[in-house]
Amino acid sequence: TTTTTTTTTTAYFNAETGTTNWEEMWRQEDGEETQPKFDCRRTEPALVTFLAANTGFVPELLETKKTQGGARVLVPGCGRGYALETLSSTFDSENVVGLEVSETARRACEAYQTERASKAKCIVDDFFTHAIPSDDDRKYDVVYDCTFLCAIQPKQRTQWAE
């Protein structure tokens, strides 16, 4: 018996390498009339519910970080940045950073943050090599991941957890 495996390559996904071209995906689908199919157009309800249900979490964290310039928050694969804006307003912090691998996504995120008067910022960087741009050793206090884990290759998931 012979088994044939069929692999599909699209404009965004290369089946041979198992990689996704996020820049091309954003560029092709981001425009004035349309938004990428993966853009939910709102902050994830689970995050909104968590923040509302855990009212002690934010003040406690803010109080302990007051002398350190506020809480540091990271959102890898932030897309347009709905969660970034929510977290930035919740923590009233300029230390809310979104990571993207696509320059087009970064520009879309920055536009959304500006429109919402958010203090959050988005940078193009690799999550796995990202270093905190700072003079001290502080790590992130909060890392919020809603869809990043499912967007990376399965072989990267152990590294993500570390």
C-alpha cells in the first residue's frame, strides 16, 4: 500500500516549511473597507470578564509597582491591539507593549492606539528573542496571550511555555 500525503500551500502558509507569512496576510487583507478575517474587532470577552471579576488584582499590582513606574504588560501577537488598549487603560500605564512580526500589523495597531488615546505601544519583534528595553532587570508583570500560542508552530510551543 502506498500512502500519499497532500500538503497545501497558500499565499499565507507554506506547507513545506510549516510557516505563516503574517506580513503578507496583513498586507492583503488590511484595508479601509476590510479587516483581516482573524480580527475580532473587540477585546476578548474573557479578558474583560477576568478584569471585572478580579477587581483586587489591578489595584494590588499597581500599588506594588508604583515606585517602579507602573506594571509592565506584554501582549505577544497583539494584532490591531484591542487587548493592548484595554490593558493600558486598566493599568493606566505606558509600560503596555504589544509584539507583532508584521510591520503592517504594527501600523494598524499604532493607528488604533492613537484613535483611542491609548498609552500602549506596539513594536515589531520576535517573541522568542524579545528583550525588555530598559536599564533594569524587571521582567513583565503580566503577559496576556489569547491567540499567539495557536498562531505559532507546534514545535515552538515548549519554548513559548518556558
